[in-house]
Amino acid sequence: MSFPVGAYCDGRQVGFARVVSDQIAIAYVADVFVDPDYRRMGIAAKMIDALHTHPELKRVKRWLLATADMQPLYRLHGYTDLDDMMMMRLDEDARNRDPLR
């Protein structure tokens, strides 16, 4: 499944992020975009937080993403480097959370 989130300012979309996940084993952060005029305002961080706390993703243990330039942002959200582009976040508490259904 795909889980999109958007960021809006004055009725205008200024950010978009999306995760593709099976809702149990893995979530892949496929897209994170912020309008250049709205960067460095914490918008990407808020979208990542929204995805990490999404009720339908709360039992996902492994989060993956590829980025060429935003590693510092993702490190602040618990991701570690796997190589020069890939990063992973492990949520060890995921399996202890009650399922939605």
C-alpha cells in the first residue's frame, strides 16, 4: 500500500511525502519533496513524523529510504547509513503494538 502525506500553506501544497509498505515487515520512504521556497522550515521533518506515527504503519519494524543529500535529517529521525545512499530505521517496539484490526 501507498501512504501519502502533504504539507500545505495558505491553500497551496508545499510538500509531499509517500511511504510504500506491507504494513508489517517493511516501509520504504519513496518520496519526500518540499517546495524550494519552503525548505529549512521543518516541513520534511513533520511529514516524516506523520508517516512514522501513522496508525496503519505502527507495527512496521524496518523503514528504508534512499537519499543523496538529506542524511542529516533522517539521522535525526533514527535512520542509520547502510551505504552512501541507503538508510534504515529499526523500530524495535513495533511488534509489541496492538494491530489495528
